[in-house]
Amino acid sequence: MKKFLYGAIILLVIALVVIGVYLFNLFNAFQSGVDSSYEGTDREGSELREEDIDPSMDSFTVLILGVDENEARSEKNNMDTDDFRTDTMMLATFDKENDEVKLTSIPRDTLAYFPEQNYFDKITHAHREGGPDNSMAAVESLLNVPVDFYVRVNMSAVVDIVDAVGGVEFDVPFDMKEPNSNDDGYTELEEGKQTLNGEEALAVVRSRRVDTDLGRGQRQLEMVEAILSRAKSTGALTKLDDLIKVVADNTKHNMEAKTIRSLAAYYSTNDLEFNPTQIRGSDYWNPGNGAYFYWANEEHLYTISKTLRETLGLEEPEPYDLINVRLMDYITPYQYVDDYYLEEFEPQQPAYFMQEGYEPQFGDGFDIPESNPEESIEGEDDPDAVPGGGQEPEESSEEPTGETVPEESSEEYYDDGAGQNNGQGGQFDEQPATEEYNGGTGGFEGENRSYNGV
């Protein structure tokens, strides 16, 4: 009996030593992986916050940036990661009080203000013009919400993460045939609920050949939820070392190791609800050359801003705190914005959605009816124009025009409460649950920088 007891104790000690060594190595691998993928920003913190935050205690935001990059494309075009546009942009707001993550998907062609460049452009271009810093600044100007952290992933990360967690269950909405992650073949999928491997999951989040970029945005929201749910399962947690390697090889972020450990501990011990939305808006062709943009609905922007700021414990915004709302009649892409419009200008009348008798459309910005993204053409005549869904062609070095947004015209502007004005120029196509506009005053002076890339 004593020999059996001694033997059991010895085996237990050996097991504890082995587990201890494994955990020690895993911790070191985690630290090494986080350190190697860490990429700080030039920002010391968001100017929209008055105090520093503690992610282990406070609600906070993470901007998820997906770039359509792989090694072959980088070598072929001699491009660094910062030279790529973002095909995916989501703001994840972690609500610590309600154990909820609010996911805000921002369509890639959304017209947004770039503070550093001082002009409006498609938000997908922000990353190419200035990396994650520029993307964070563009999202802050669009939503008037602080962006605390970012995570940037390439297409290989989707493949490797899904494979590392053993695949994800997903309801594929239609038959698909998409280029694989190396652009040397295709991945084919049939419609229906099924377990996807990494390449198949990538095909789902990249495809927009049947619907549009808005439809793709909704699928990306659903895929993020599916991956997170799978990653939390018992089987997936046994593959933490594989996941650490994926993070180290395919992502960049500005979160310290202690922040990620705190987030992982919180996520693994709490049942979080995911509450997604996608910014509503209208198709917009700029006058002059027909360049396409996605014009975000001003009321929805304000409603999202109000909800997220409340979640973060910040003051309720005024509608004209959002530059897209304040300058809705004076936005001209690629023209430098005069200081008067940035610092002093404010419309004489309240925003149309704040006028008496107006019926709010969007609830809290998240709990709203499903949109119909297939009805938006998203300005893309031929999504297949760039083989393999590749990067857009290299653009001219022509700078945005030096002309500023025009001073307030003597022509009287009105807002009839339905989001319409009597400005000249831009053309809008109405979208479900959005307002129809007749455009602003500005014409397009700069180069046509709209392409058919994915």
C-alpha cells in the first residue's frame, strides 16, 4: 500500500512539473508573441477622453482592421502592410457593465474626414494614407467616439485562426467561388449551414460577387461572432499555443501583454452578448466625374455615437459634434477643409432628425431592423475587375486640390426634416431605412480615386 501511495505521489509530482513547465513555456510564448506583434502608435491616447482607462475595469474600444494582404501580393507590388487599404473595419466596444460587445461595422467606401490630411475620403484609404493611426483618427471623426486600441489582421490570420480552433459552424448564404489566400486557386462553397475550415471562412468574409460590400460587412460581423464563440469552447482553449503563433505571425496591435491577459481572462469567465450594427447610408456619386462613395446616414451616425459614448461613460454628444452632420451640405471629397468650417461654422437650424415632429428611425443604433444590403450597388460596376479580388491599381501622385470647402453661400439652405436640401451637385440613391438627399454644394476637383478593387 505504501509503495502504491509513493508511486502515486511521484506520478502526481511529475505531472505537476510537466504542467508547470508547459504553462511556463506557454506564458513565455504568449509574452513573446504579444511582444513581437506589438506595434505602438504615435498617439498617447484619444483626445476624446479626459482620463486614462484601465481595460481590466473600464469599458473601452478596439478598432479591428482587416487588410487584404498576403506575402505574394506584398512581394509582387513591393508593398508594406501600411500600403494596403482596409477591407474590413469594425469598432468593438466592450461594455463591462452589461457584459456586452457592441460591434459597429463601417462600410469601406464610407465618406469620412481625415484630420491629418484635412480632407474627406473613403475610409478604406485612411490606412494607406497613414496606417492604423490614420484609421483610428478617421473613425473618431466619423463617430465622435474614442478609439482606445487597434488590432490589424491580414487574410492569413483568418485562415490560421479558424484552423487553429478546429473550424467554425456557419450558414453560407449562397454558393461561392473565391480566390484562396495565396491567389493561386479558388475555394468553392455551396449554400447552407456547415463547418468551415480556414480557407472556406476566408472565402465567406471576402465574397461580394453576389451581393455587395454591405452584405459582406454583415457576414464579417457574423463570422467574428462565430470565431469568438468557437475560440471560447473547451476544445479550442487547448490550442492556445497555436493561437499565440497565429497572433504573432499575422497581426499587429497596440495592446500590452497585461491588457490582453486581462481581456482574455474577462472574456473566458463571462458570457458576453454580441450586439452588431452596420452604418446605414446611401450610394453617392460625386458630380463631375461620377466617383462613388457611401454617404453615411447622419441620424444613424449620431445615434450610434450617443449609444457608444453612454457605454463608455462619456457625455452625450450634440449632433453637430459629428463633422459629417455639421458639414452635411458642404462636404466635397479631396478638397482641403477651411479652418472656418472646422472651428467656427455651425448650421443655423438644428439637424433634421432633431427637429420637432421628426420620427426617430434607428432606436439606439443597434436594435434596428435588418438592412437589405443587396439593394445597394455599392458603386462597383464589376467586382471581378481586379483578378483575385486584389489591391486597387497604383494611383496618381496628384495631391488633393488646394481649394477649400466653399464659404457659406448666399443661397439659402433649408432642411425639410426629411434630410433634403436644395444644394447643387451630388446624387444619392435611397437605401432601406435611410433618407434621400439631393447632395451638397461641392464639385469634385481632385483625381478620380475610385477603383474596382475588393
